[in-house]
Amino acid sequence: MTQGFRLVAATGLHKGDRPYQQDQVMLIAHPRTPGCVLAVVADGMGGRSGGRKASDQVLMTARQLFARYNPARDQAEALLRQLLEDAHTVIKLTAVSSEQEPHSTLAAFLMNPNGDCAWIHAGDSRIYHFHDGRLIKRTRDHSYVQTLIDRGEITEAEANVHPQGNILLGCLGMRSTPPPIAPDQVPRMQPGDLLMACSDGLWHYFTPEELASVLHAQPPRDAVEILVGEARRRAHGTGDNISIAVLKLEPLPAA
């Protein structure tokens, strides 16, 4: 018999050293179905108003789609794909009234009450899947430096200091269609599993092992505070906006 679990979650948002906040984060429970959770991170780009408009559109689209979602009837993968496509379209429509062409990354995961889970992403906001302090899988950035890593031309460490590290090859709001991204199915979540979605303002400063250690040892709220604080310290006054969402499945005591 599978041991039960309880969901523990937390989010964090910080302006960093930027003059304004363009990141947005959301982690919400389904309005009618207990145990159904959606998390979204959006890192907006495009001037003072353009980037914030883009990330706002991502969250607004996510709320609308999730409110209509029925876990007993609908597919999580279909909702996430529609979120990516609809948000991309809406962001392109807002470009006319923005200071610059607005864009946004996307990192979103949806867990159903039975533990089935799916995620989708665009750009360099990431999703990490950990189990008992070990990295199981993470998304791969749609960025220029990721292609260099995949070719074996640079290492992960070298990518963090590469002069073209901020060049994205796919995100929401681009003139072309977003990259052809299929939602990724996560095997049924188990006690000890943890999902984290975050923007590059956070993951840029940590190895996967450091993230795993903090998230495993601390409750989500404390882990978020520790990671945001340490990212701020390591940025030395040059930090980007930070957004993070954590969902942890804690085991229940055996009956």
C-alpha cells in the first residue's frame, strides 16, 4: 500500500537589484478539487512596462484556464500546452501599446489529486524535480548557451559567465511561434518528491546539489527564504529579479 502524503508549498518574489519587478509567480490550489495544484513562474522582458505586462498576461491566462480545468475529464498536458499558446498570442497582441516588444519566459507545473503531474517551459526559467535530496530531472533552457553545452563546447559553469548567456532562442511573445515544446509528464509523484520552478535570477547562483540540499533539509517556506537570501548575497549588488515556487510531498506517518 502506498504511503500517503501531504502537500507543503511556498513562493518567493524579490526585485533583486533591478529598478522594477518584471517577474511574476503563482502557486494556487484548484477551486473545486482538493489536491490539484498549479504553479507558474514568468520572467518578463521588454522595458519597464512591457516585461511586466507580459508576465501579468501569463498569470492571467493561467488563472482563467485553471478555473475551467476538470481533473476528472481534462488532460494536464493539454492545459499546459494551451497556456503556452494562448499566453504567447496575448503577449504579441499587447506589443503595440508597450515601450518595447514584450516577451516572457514560462515555467509551469500542474499536479492532479492522484499524484500525476506534468510541466511545460519556454525560455530560461526552469523546473527541477528532486526526490529525497537528489536531482531527478530539470528542464533544458531554450538559450544560446544551452546549445553550446549540448554540443560540448562549454560546461555548465562556463555558461553562467558566458557573455551571451542572456540570449534566448525561444520564449513567449517572439515574432515567430514559440519553440515546439511538448509538455513533459512526470511519473506519479511520491512522498519525498519536490518540484521547484524558478527564474534565472535564482538558479544562476546555485549548483543542482546546493539546491537539493537546502530544499531537502528545510520546509519550503524556510528553503525559499534561504535561497533568495543567498542569491542576493552572491549577486553582489547586480542581481536580477527572483521568482520561485516550491511544492513538496511530505510523507504521512504510517497508520
